[in-house]
Amino acid sequence: MIPIRELRHIIESSFLPMTCTCEYTPGGTLTIEVSDPRTGQVDLLVVGVSTQSLVSVRAINELIASLRAELTANQEWFERHHNHPSGLPKTHKS
């Protein structure tokens, strides 16, 4: 198994220039928070990520890819809804 300290470093550095913090809980899970360093806005918060399956570089890369996809989806949702007071998505005229 990859030491927790190293695992945290790999995950946290994978989201630069965003701010990412990984907190290891006594139950053997991670809480991962990714935020905008300029505004402090949390763009992704994942609680209860099991570390038991994160035993290889491939498994860690798959986790990071999944987290990045979720982060992108969150940012896109926020962009659509935050910039429009009605909360309705943008519409494109043909």
C-alpha cells in the first residue's frame, strides 16, 4: 500500500493550480476538497473515499480522473446557474 502521506501529496498536487486538501480520517477514508485559490469557493467536496483500493498508480490515476470529471461538471453547472439570476441555463439562438 502507498503511504497515506504520499497518497495525499499525489492527489493534492494533481489539482494545481487549484487548492486541494486531503484529510485522512480514522476510519481509513479520505475527505477531498478542491477550491479556487483566488476566491476560496469550494468546487468539489468528496467525503468517504476509501483508501483500501488505492494500492497502485493506476487506481490512483482512475480516482483522480473521476474527481476531475466531477470537478468539471460542478464548475460547468455553477457557471450556467451563477451567471443567470433566473437560474435557467443559457440558451443559444440559431
